[in-house]
Amino acid sequence: GAVVSQHPSRVICKSGTSVKIECRSLDFQATTMFWYRQFPKQSLMLMATSNEGSKATYEQGVEKDKFLINHASLTLSTLTVTSAHPEDSSFYICSARGGGTGEKLFFGSGTQLSVL
Amino acid sequence: GENVEQHPSTLSVQEGDSAVIKCTYSDSASNYFPWYKQELGKGPQLIIDIRSNVGEKKDQRIAVTLNKTAKHFSLHITETQPEDSAVYFCAKSFGNEKLTFGTGTRLTIIP
């Protein structure tokens, strides 16, 4: 099956620092990747959609200068949380679809970000 | 896309019994309906999906039914086991557009 790898699984950082999260498709070419944020006991909230080689499309209310998304290759997308603050603490999850997966969307294992 | 309503929000089932979760939607364009299982601290896992040209799909103990006229689709888990305990999300999309997720159902299997 399609495998999406996400790293790190957990990160703790100080307020004001930047954190980078990586999302890789291991066995397929991910033409489209999605980044989600999830608060405890809630559903997934889409932050942005990125297509390989193009600028990401951000959902309303998501600051593009704070959440930098790069999708430079067909197997890698990164989310950088810049100048992190405690309110950015959350569970971030990437997902990907692409060649061979059709409409099926496969998720990474998530990154728990804690900003002190 | 428009919202997806998911019920119930919590469900407790005796081990060995069946569990049913239902989702309803309102738009006419959606044609792809996946179900995801999410365990604590992990990402969602695709467990089954159905397209609008099919009314039912089954994979071992899991089945999904779709009533496109009534705009609702359901997840059925038979012979439930403790490892089925998790949060389940339904979702919908039109083709390769972004998924719209339901609000989730926390399923607890009672041994």
C-alpha cells in the first residue's frame, strides 16, 4: 500500500524558534500533499494544499508567512512553523495522493508540536 | 466542500457485536467517500472507501453503504474486537479535490 512518512513525531521548542516538519511519500509520487492541524478530540482542519512545483494554496485564516510550505519534489513536502508561539502547539498531519493512488489520500503519522 | 454530519459522536459496543456509524451530506457533486480510523497519537488510516457508482462495498469485517439519493453513507463493523477501538472519520470529495471530514466518532469496544 501507499506509505507516507512524517518526521519528527514529536517536537518541543522554545517560543520564537522555527520548526520544520517533513512529509515523504515512500512508494509513490505525491503530486498533491495536504497539511492538517488537529486539536484534541476534534476533527482534522485543512491548513493548505500543495502541488509539486507550485506555491501552496492556504485555507482561509491560515497565515502563509507563519506556516511555510514547500513541495519541491514529488516525494517531499515540508511545513515550517516560523516564530512558534504556545498557541501553535497542536498535532500536525500531512497527507498525500498521486500517481497510482487515484482519489485515495494517505496520511503520515503526525507530529505533536509543543511550544514552551 | 459543504459540511459532513457524522453520528454518533461516541459509541460503545460489546465485543462481538456490530457497530454502525452514519454520515450525511448535502451537496450533489461529491462522488468519493472514504472512511478513516485514527488511533491515539497517530495519523488517520484509510480503512475503506466507496465511489458514487457503487451502493455497497465490503472488506472482511468492514463494509460501507452509500445511498446517493438520500445523501448518506454508513460504516458497518461486524464481530467487533478490542483493537477496533479508535476514532473513526468519514469524509467526502469530488474527484481529486480536497476531502471534507466529518466530526468523528469515538468507538469503544467493551470486552
